Amino acid sequence: MVRVAVIGSGIVGAACALALVEGGAEVVVIDRVGVAGETSSRCEGNLLVSDKAPGAEADLAVASNAMWRVLAARLDAERPSCQPLTEFEAKGGIVVAFDGGEPALERFAEAQRATGIRAEAMDVAALTEAEPFLSREVVHAVHYPDDAQIQPSTATQALLDTAVRAGARLVIGEVTGALGRAGRPGRLSGVMTTAGPIEADVVVNCAGPWAGEVAARLGARLDIRPRRGVILVTTPMPQRVFHKVYDSDYVGAVGSGDAALQTSTVVESTPGGTVLIGSSRERVGFDDRPGVAPAAAIAAKAVRLFPFLEETLLLRSYFGFRPYAPDHLPVIGADPEIVGLVHATGHEGAGIGLAPATAELVVHAVLGAPTALDPTPFLPGRASLQETA
């Protein structure tokens, strides 16, 4: 039996742990703070295809979106009383444009349709029916019926709970270094942690924004950087937002490499009646003092999209760090230099949506399981990633 140490119990680590243990591996998950203690509890839970330009990540997102529908239904149906619900909602997404933005939005949607993503243009009547509280300034919209939502923290817990019930083990501790196999330079035989040594045939680095630092501790080079994002949460109210609604600027912000603050509008309701409002992106290292500038910019844009929000009370705001890869593609696969080390990180804001497909690629890399997915664009040794390092 292959012994696998998974570093990180966020949603990518939890999905990998479940897929690996069900694939026949002996799995131990290592996390310094606990399940969903960082990025996976500080995000919106997006399962998006609407923001993906045609290419490798879009293909991965489409596959993963389909996987989530099966996986979420299974986790909710099989859960014991102590396991939380995933809160999966197949609500669909609506991407909108104000005056002047409709040509670019339609060109983007047309390119997506050519790859199989469902993107349906909406006229004013359809848009008003779908989102009656939306600003009348919106002149064009595209409906993406496959966009969906989960509660990221509880979904992560459900994944890892299921993995543990299947035989995985969770260890709370921080990875401090590598265990090397005698006479085999460049090969891992496990990791050193603050909870003691853990032997493993393969180590899977799912440490999210900290994956670059973890890789360095294990003797590898991996260019993953933190990108901070802020989200606002309103007090509960009767539902007035019925889809995931965002402006077309969001797509540009996702693909930007600019380190400066960027904001775009993403608005959606939750089953609890609150409204989540995002989003911001900025590369400031692990600075945990976002200040008021991101929140103020997000709020101003959200009010333009949904005017009723101007009179709405905020319950709280929160922020998290997303794992950013300079070429904007996740990093999934075997390290090019350290034998026995596999990476699964660099998803930035798409980690929730891409988790099941990432897990399939990790099981392919670790156990040789068949997959219809193409792992090549995501490999850690790819030229585009090395060129930006």
C-alpha cells in the first residue's frame, strides 16, 4: 500500500485525501491549524465556469463542475449526523455589463460557447425577471446555468470527515522539513513536523498560499505567491439576489498579474439570508491588515449593481490569501526535481471549484489511476511557470 502524506486540510487537500484513500492509499493529512482553517474558510465557495477563458483551466473547470454535482450529492446523502452539509446550490451565474461593455462580454461568451460552456444571452425582459432588484443601468447580461455555489468551510469538513471514515488520519502540526531516504538523494521518504516525523512514499503539497514556503522546506522550488482578497457580508434579509451576479470586470481581475489593488463586483445570497459581496485582489505578501480601501471600493461597486444594498447593514467583513501562480494556471503534478513530491496548488480563487478535478489528477500522479483529464498544462515543470520564477 502506498503511504501518502497530504500537507494541508483545505478543500484541495481534503479532496485529494478522499480520492487517495478511496484509491487504495494509506493517507495522513497534516495541517498546522485544523480543517479549513485558512483559505477555504475565507472565500465565497464559487464553482464557476463563467469566468474561464477557453483553454486548459476552462476544461478543468467544466470537468470539475460536473464532478461537484455528483460529489456534493453523495456527501450530503451519506453523511452521519455530525457531518455538515455542503450547501451545494446550482443557482447559475449572470455576468452583466454596463453601457459600453456589452461587445466585450458577448465576444468572451461566444469564445466560451465554442468550447462547450453554456452561455446564454439575456434580453432586458429575461434579466428583469431573473433579477428584479438589479440596477436598470445594466444593459447586457449572459446567463451561465452551470455556475454553482457551496459553503466552502462545511464542504471541506464534509470531504475530510468522509476521508477519515474511509481510513485517512489527521495530524495537527506544521511541516518543518524533509525526511530523506538513505542513499537516495533527491527523494523524499516523508516529512518532519512539529508533531514528529511522518514517513511516506509520496508527499502531496496542498498548502495553498503557503505551498511555496512548504516546497522550500522540502528542498524544492515552487513559485506560488499569496494574493489577498476581501469579502463583505450583510445582515440576513429576504432574498433579493437569486443568482451569482457579477460584472464583467471580474474576468479581467481574475486574469491580471497586477500586484496593486483591483476590485470587481460579485454579489450573491446564501441559504442563511446574508448577501456575500466581493471581490478584491492584491499581492501584498501575507500582510493581514487590509484596511478599509478594499471594502470601500467593493461596496461602492456593489451599490451600483444592486442599489438596495446602499441601505443594507454589514454584518462583517473578512479576508483570505489565495495561492497565485504567475502564469495563472494551477500547479498539479510531480515536482521536476524531488522524487516523491507532488504539488496541488496555485488555483488562486478557483480552488473550491477545481478541487475534485485536481484530486483526480493527483491520484493519477500518485497511484497511476486513469484519467480523461490532460495533466500536461498543470505540471510543475512547465516552461511558462519556470519563465516567471
